[in-house]
Amino acid sequence: MRLLSPPAASLLLTLTVALAACGQKPPQAPPPPTVTVAAPLVRDVTDWDDYVGRFEAVEDVQVLPRVSGQITQIGFRAGVEVGKGAMLFQIDPRPFRAQLEQARAQLVRSQATLANARSELKRAEDLRKFQAVSQEEYETKLATLRSASADVAAAQATVQARALDVEFTTVRSPISGRVSDKRVAIGDYVNAGQTLLTTVVTVDPIWFSFEGAESLYLKYIRQAAKGERASSRYAANPVEVQLADETGYNWRGRMIFVDNAIDTNSGTIRAHAEIANPRGFLVPGMFGRARLLGSGTYRAMLVPDEAILTDQTRKLVYLVGKDGKTVPRPVETGPMVEGLRVVRTGLKPGEKIVIDGLARLQPGMPVKPRDGKIAPRASAVESRPAAPPSPTVATPADDGPAGNGAAGNGAASDRKAAPAGTAR
């Protein structure tokens, strides 16, 4: 066997590799990925702005006595509804009845003095015809009559005042509402205008009070100027409220108040909506989340939230160009409607975006589009009807399950003491 020299062996190896390479095909490029594209869903929608606040009584009265005395009777059960004029407390009326009788006696005395003064003046007038009475004596009797008339008027006013004191010994509810517990007991001595007896609050209707940022207030003012949305200062814009243990906005009402100034410390402005509460389920101080009509109705395009990508501070969707390559498009998004995200700007009617197969997409990548369809997601929690409820409707959609509680933080209103019959 003849061995090849090293140079010959190397040449033979090179020729063998070259022949093997000639027999293999070059590797093929992978096929373009398949993606699903669809046109956005077009709907007439309305924006709603979110707020946090608490329920507040329309009228909140602190009941104080108008006369001082000892409590002799309590005429209500704590925590229940009472009607306007219902007896709440009885203060010992005997001292005030005695003062009333004394005032009446003084009135009778004054009336007798007045009658005597009239008689004397009448005799003086008769004698004056015969010049039997001097001018000075006549004027003295006339002055006595006038003084007696004034004494009668003062006595009558005293009788009325003492009669009011007797009436005020029965402390009555100044409003119809729900009464709190008693703050005094039978036998306690109470001071007029100082001792808190109890409180009474109205529960139907009830206010939902909240504070809005200055930026939202400016948005509403500009919308009103353009005729896009009426200002809540003058229009009963609809409001929907969600309680702490609820997943939906079940309580409907309307705006009735926007404050006249912005708080310089917080940069917010106070407002409240009126909610019907016929069964008294809602109570003052209860926490809630509200959404307020935030715009007029406008045409919007809706896309799935997962079709929108985030590139640092931008929101992007992918389109497929005529050359079959992906094109990123910046968009401005809005709220969720029918389970889909509103796209305010960036898309044109009829354009199709990629809704499936986004995981490995890059700008300018060739793809194989496949037609799909975007459908509403009725089961989504964020679903909203295109049209807002009528502002004239202010009734609860559902009284909700028993046992709802209050939680969270919210603005509470200050209460000032007021005598019985005075409400805020």
C-alpha cells in the first residue's frame, strides 16, 4: 500500500469537502408570522370621571333646648325615623306656667288701669267744654291714658313670651328624619341654647359630597363654553355611585351643587349630587366612589386593551402596510367602554390593527395578515352604555344587600349647634 505525501493528503481532503458542499442546498428564510388584524369597533360613547367622597345629610340638626329646666320625659326611640313636630323631650313646665299666669294677671291689671284712664280723660273732656278743667290737667290725663295703653301692650307681649316658654318646654323635632340617641337622661338639668339633647338628620334624599381637581373643573368650563357638555352648576348632570362592598355603580343621582371658589390649600372645588334614598339604606358618613358625566357624546374607536403596546411614555398599535410589513402607530387612549379601550386619536376609520400575534413583532417586519373581528365584551366590569341615564331620574337602581358598611377617607362637613327648629 502506497502512502500519500502530506501535501497530497491535504489536497485530497480539500477536494472531498468541496464536493460535499456542492451537494447541499442553502438554508431557507423562515416564513413570515401570521397575525390577526381587525378594524376598530366604532361606537358613540360618553366619558365619565371618577371621584371619591362620602354621603351627607341634606339637613343635619343639633337639637338644643330653648328654655332651661329639668328633663321630665323622653318621647322617642333612638335611631329611628321621626316626623316633623314629633315630641322628643319634655322639660318641667310648671315654673313657666306660673310665670305665664303672673304675666296674665299683670295684663289684667294694666287693662284695668287703661280703662280708668279712659274714663278720667272722658270726664276731663266733658268738663273742658265748660272750662272747668285747666289745659295742664287735661294734658296730664291724656298722658296717663297713653302710658296705660303702652303698659297693656307690654303686658300682652310678656304674656306671649311666657306662653312661648311654656310651648318650648316640649322639645319637638324641627324636621322629618332619623333621630340619634339621647344625650341627656330624665332628671338632668339643661341650659337653654347650650345643652345638646340629640341630633336629627334627613335621609331621603341624601347628598353625595366630593371634591374635584382644578384641572377637571377647567375641562368642564371649556366644554360648556363649546357646547359639548352643560356645566353641573346649572344642569342636573347624571352621577352614579358605588358603595364600598359593591362591584357596580348601583346608585343613580344628579348634580345639584358646585361651590363658588377653589380651595387654595388643596386646589380642589367642592360639589355634591343628590341621591334618592327612599328606604333609608344610605346613611351620612358612608364612603363611596362616584362617576360623573365627563363629556358629551362623541364617535370613538374601540380596540382590545391587549392590542395597545407601551413604548416608554407612548401608546402604540401595529398596522400592516401595503407591502405586508408592520407599521407602529402612536395613539391617544381613553377610558374602557364595553370592555374595550377607547382610542381618541391616531387611527382613521377603516384602518386595521394587529389584535393577535403581537409577542414577537418588530417595526418593518413582514407578516401574513389574517382577518379577525373585534366584538364588545359585555361581561367586562368597565362596560358602560353609550348614552348616559336621564338627568331627571334620581332613583336607586338597587337598594343593595343589607349590611353595607362605610370605609376609606372622605371629606366630612362641619356642623354648628342650632336650637330646635334650625337646620343646615
